[in-house]
Amino acid sequence: MADASVPSFKAADLVIELSSTPKNKQDEVTFGNNFTDHMLTVDWSASEGWQAPLIKPFGNLSLHPACSSLHYGIQLFEGLKAFRGDDNQLRLFRPMLNMSRMSNTAKRACLPAFDQSEFLECIRRLVEIDQDWVPHSDSGSLYIRPTFLGTEQSLGIKKPAHALLYVILCRVGSYFNSGAESLSLWADPKYTRAWKGGTGNYKMGGNYGCSLFAQYEAEDHGCQQVLWLYGEDHQITEAGTMNIFLHWINEDGEEELATPPLDGIILPGVTRQSILELTRKWGEFKVTERYLTMSQLCSALKQLRVKGVFGSGTACLICPIGHIVYQGENLHVPCQDKKSQLASRIAKELTDIKYGRTASDWTFLV
Amino acid sequence: MADASVPSFKAADLVIELSSTPKNKQDEVTFGNNFTDHMLTVDWSASEGWQAPLIKPFGNLSLHPACSSLHYGIQLFEGLKAFRGDDNQLRLFRPMLNMSRMSNTAKRACLPAFDQSEFLECIRRLVEIDQDWVPHSDSGSLYIRPTFLGTEQSLGIKKPAHALLYVILCRVGSYFNSGAESLSLWADPKYTRAWKGGTGNYKMGGNYGCSLFAQYEAEDHGCQQVLWLYGEDHQITEAGTMNIFLHWINEDGEEELATPPLDGIILPGVTRQSILELTRKWGEFKVTERYLTMSQLCSALKQLRVKGVFGSGTACLICPIGHIVYQGENLHVPCQDKKSQLASRIAKELTDIKYGRTASDWTFLV
């Protein structure tokens, strides 16, 4: 529903220029390389407001070399997916959560507001136009990348008077080739992903570039991702670009699924929220947003109270953690066999919703 | 001198394409808008290394919409200036400090290394070509903006396999119109500029975009810039995008010029370093890199031990602070009359070096 109080572009004003040279639809080789034929762009300026949204052939952006998104990280993005169901219907998964998070991030980045439903309808039209790119497969999907840039053309650090909102699409396979694989994490307090009073709870570009260096140090230590710690007590916060969950018998002897609370340094993941809502609905064990420290995890591992640790995110869905390298120790995290473990059960329920096998109001039809 | 151990482009390979349509050279109206006729670009790829550097007419960049500098803030910049001396000779001020900081930032951002002297020589050639843009004035200068972007064309978060190094120039006037004016700062611990284990000591784009929101909240409180605090004890770190100096009688009754130490959250400013070196050479008072908290500053203000507070940076040089709004109080910071205060004396010595009135090995001839 359009919110009349926000000056916004309208989906009804969409201008569509179809590509005359559609590409061959290859299967994905590397994540995020296999772009479709079209893109959506919407220009904004402080003087003229939002322009009509435009769907046009996929192609390069022409940006002024002083563009504020290139110098000051005035940029943000979202990530969601379109799935082709067994019924051949295309579905998005809870896209209004992405629209809402994107609006929050735009406010934090001093970029202009827009009507979330109008933007979603423009995205729906784009996916509809490139619908043949959505794989006929229950492991593949079409990754949707909304992006929002400050395009101010001068070097002073200020609220941009020009901005560009755009969406690109790419065909993706399953995130990890081997479904049975579990990740190894490198946990070193010397790097911090996000901090109180910063932007860790928003999807701004600067949160990601600054993480790369630690990622390569993790690989030098034989690990695949970073386990980001925070504070003197080495709080567990996120794993790579995923939220993190601990399934354990807690200090009070209760079975618990726990994830760090949204206190400003944790990205409010759509998969995170869905896992919390799903498992709370089951009512089979305690589901908690709480602080978790490395010393609590180490004690629980020693006392065999850990049932599993997994990361969650749009790209990977659910990813079990098998090892954590911390303070010179390689901590083994138990991963139960695939069928019995909680991670697999959650992944199956969410996948069944996404591919339309289970009816749910969490899906949005294209 | 070229460092043969770093694979790098060479200034000797410069390709020069002169503009056939030079612009009118207007005086600056707003900081950072008044770009010259040419720019320098150097392409890099993991497979082919550095390409030959190119000086060409100033114009837009053509970037893939998945470009990693636009999504993940894999971007960094530098800022330095060229001055036209009374002798009509053009000078840069300690440019190798910028080259060195840029190399450090590139490493942190997982962007490739280059030979600093070769890059400086390319910049010198660019300034030489656009030399008529350097103002004939002792308050104006030519601002030089080296920029370095990851230009990977896929959405995975990884070390870019493509990168673009470029330099643009713009004519700038004095940073503040009224030379007598002092700044008011808003100090609220709810926003944090940088944190241990992050990138606050590097010139990465993400450090700046995330500061905008606080900047506008400062303006809502009637202040011009943010005084960035850190930690439970409200350490004073930076002011806006400037380093900060306190000139006072310290707790031990000594006259002292103090600035926060380079502990990972402070940008190692070229002006900061030059002020420290200059005043240490004078030997007239204690010069210290030390932690300073708001409670220390408040006590000193009450006891009339503060002689002045000022910010330093390439854009503004030296900027006296007149007021700090902190915890509901508007703290008045004494600013002595212009001629007697330390800030003016330092500014004059540095300006005399930059415009060639005082001979110094801190200048680099164009």
C-alpha cells in the first residue's frame, strides 16, 4: 500500500526499455557473476525529487569521479531472492522486511526516503521481465540486489543532493557446493566488525570492506570465515556476514536456541528473524535473544552441553559451524548427522515455504 | 626513488591525452566543486597487474553496477594541496606522507600495492598540466584527491581482482569564509566515529559516510561539527574530520600542547604530525600525544587552565574551537585574540612554508 506521506516514485510511472540482445542463460559458476538482461534505476535529486523509475538493459553506470558514494561510502544495499516453486510460480521471501531495513539504512546514511511498497512493486516487475532467469531447480534462485548510492558530485562531506537507487539480478546456485560441509571460524578479538554508536545494524557498504582484511587472516589460519567478537568479555556477535545461533543446554540446564540481541551491533537478518519466529511457534525449547561470550561457549563445549552452532543469512540460508579457532585452540563444535540436527530441520521448513511446498504468508508472489 | 620490489606502474609510461575543450577557470563557490581539465587514471587487474598510467580529459567513470567499491565500501582516498608561492613556484606539502598513508590504507582495504614515488611523479605531472588552475592567491590552493577503488564486477565479498586508482583536482579557497570565526562542537557519546580493531586510522570511505547522520544532529543542536568521543570515560578523539589539539596548563601545572595518540582510532594527519614536529622543535612547552577525557577538559575549563583548543587538517589547516556542547552544557573555550594565540602562530609558520616564504624540506616542487 502506498504511504502518501512519503514523497516517492510510483511503480505506475515505470518506463520500460527492453533489451534487444538477451544473453545466454548460463548456470552460475561463481556467486554473484551471472547477471540478467535488465536492471531498474531510479534517480533522485534534492531539487526535483524522485524521477520516474526505469527498467532498462543491464549496463554500466556513468558516475562523476567525485561521486560521494565512491569517496565517503554513502552507499547501502539489500539482498533477497526469488524462488521458482514446484508449481512454477515465482515467490519472494518476506520482501517487506528488506524494504523496511533498506529504509532504515537510507535514513542512517542521509539518503532520501521512498515508498517501500512502490519500490517492491518495481522490483516485482523487474523480476517478472527477467523471469526466465529464475532457475528450474530447488537449490538455485535469482538473487536480487537493491543498491542505493549518494551521487553528489562534489568533494565536501555532506548530505548528497543527488542519489541513485537501482536493482540488479543474478542467477545463483546453492551457496556451498557440498551440503554436508560445516564451516570453520577464526575468532580473534583484534578485529571488530561493528561497535555501539556505529552502523553495524545497517546494511551500509563500509561494514563490509573493512571486514575483508580479517577474512584473509582467517584463511591464513586455515579457517573459512571470521567469528566476530566484541568487548572485553569476547561476546559472540556474527560469523562472516551471517547471524549466529547457539543450540545448547544452557547454564540452567534448559534446552535453548540463542542468538545475540539487536543492540546496535548486530544486523537484523531476515533469516534470523524467521528462525526466531519459527522456533518460537514450535514451542519445543527456549528461544532467546541474549549475550553469549566465548567463555560461556568454551565451558559448554567442555561440558558437552552444545548441540550445534550455525550461521544464518539470505545467501547461505543455514550454515552449520564445525570448528572455531580461538586463543590458539581449535574448538570442535558437534554437528549431528544431517537428518536429526536442528539446523537441517529449520532449513527444510524455510525452504519448503520459499519453494511453495508449504503455504505461508511469508511468501510474496511475483 | 622507485622501489623495485613492488610491482608498480611507472611515471615514465604515462600516456597523455590533452583536453581540446578547456573550461573557464572560475573561483570556487562551494568547497570541492571546481574541477580542472584533466584527471589521472591507472587500471589494475590481478591477471595483468598495473596498466600504464593515463592523464586524460576530466570525465565520468564507467562502472559495472556490481562494482565492489559501490556495494562494500572497498574504496579509499587522500587529500593534499598544491600552493602557488610568492615566487610563482608550485609546491606540494609533504606529499610522501600522503603516499605512505595511502599505501597503508590500500593494504588494509585489500587493494594492490604501488610504488609511492612513481605515483607522486604522476600526480606532479597532472598538476603541472593543470598548473593554471592553481590560484594566484595566498588563501587559495589546488586540492588534490587521489582515490582508489575496488572494481571487482561480482557480488561476492572478496579481494577485488580489478581496481582503479585515479586523481582529480579542484581549485579551492580558504575553508572558512570568516578567518576570525571559531567552531562550535557537539559532543555526545551516542555516536562513535571509530573503534579499536576497525579502520579509523585509515582513510577508507566507510569512516566518513557513517559520520553524516551525527553531523546533522550536531547542526540540530546549533553546532557546526561533531566532537567524537570514545569509551566509558568519554575520551576526546577527533573533531568533525579534523585531529584535535588542547593547549593548556596540565594537571601538573605544566604548559602543554596535547593531542590523542595514534592508537588505532585516530587518523594520522599530515597537519597533526607537522604541528607536533614544529612545536617540539620550538622547545617552548611540553608537546604530548596522550589520552584526554571530557572530564579532564571540563575541570581544566573550570580552573581556567585551558589556553585554547583547535582542530587540524588539510582542508582547514588550523581551526580554533570556541564552544563545546556536552551533557546539556555549552562549554565556552577561551580563544585569545588572533595575533597572540598559538593556533595563529602555528598556522602562519605552516602557511609560510607552503607558499615558499620560509625554505623547508617539507615542500616538494612541482
